[in-house]
Amino acid sequence: MVKRFIFSLLFLFTISQASILYKNKNICIEDYYYKNRHFYYKQSSNGKWRSTSTKNNNLEYGYVYNDDNETCEYDSTLKELNLTYFDYYFLMGISGVLIGFVVMFGFITGVISFTKD
């Protein structure tokens, strides 16, 4: 139980470091939304929300904010695999569907063979 809890915390911590490069201002942002023709974003460096009325916002996904030198760096895992952010998560989704299908097939096969006996 404790191992599962620690693993969950480590997983959430890793996910929480993900950032988006806001190319208009060349900063890392954690979250954003549009409201009343304004673009609101949360900076990774200080956690403060800012807004702008710029209509053309250039956002690039797959970046990580580095606290040590306060820069926005492309995720090393994606760089090593030579994948884009969307390709990586598409492959993760397809893998999840395939694993789910195999588990479901095994479960149904097990239930059918158990009921025949």
C-alpha cells in the first residue's frame, strides 16, 4: 500500500513539471485559458497569472521548466525518442487501448473456461 502511494506521488510530481513554451514572450507557462477575448496564462517561474489581448498565441508543447537556470527546455525523453509531444501521447494512448483489450480478452476467456468446467 505504501509503495503504491509513493509511486502515485512520484508520477504526479513528474507530470506537474510539464510546461508549455509561450513563444510570444519566450517563457514557460503551466496553464492557460481564453476568456472575453483575453489570453490568461500561469507562469512556471513564479506561479502568477497574467493576461494579454494578443490573438495569435504561439504555444509549443513538450517543454519542462528548469528551476536551476530558470529556462524552458525541451523534454529530454521526447528528444531522445525523436518524437513530438502529440506523437508520444498518441502512442501511449494506443498502448493503453491494446493492453486493455488483452486484459479484457484474458478475463472473458477465463470466465468462459471457468463456466464450462
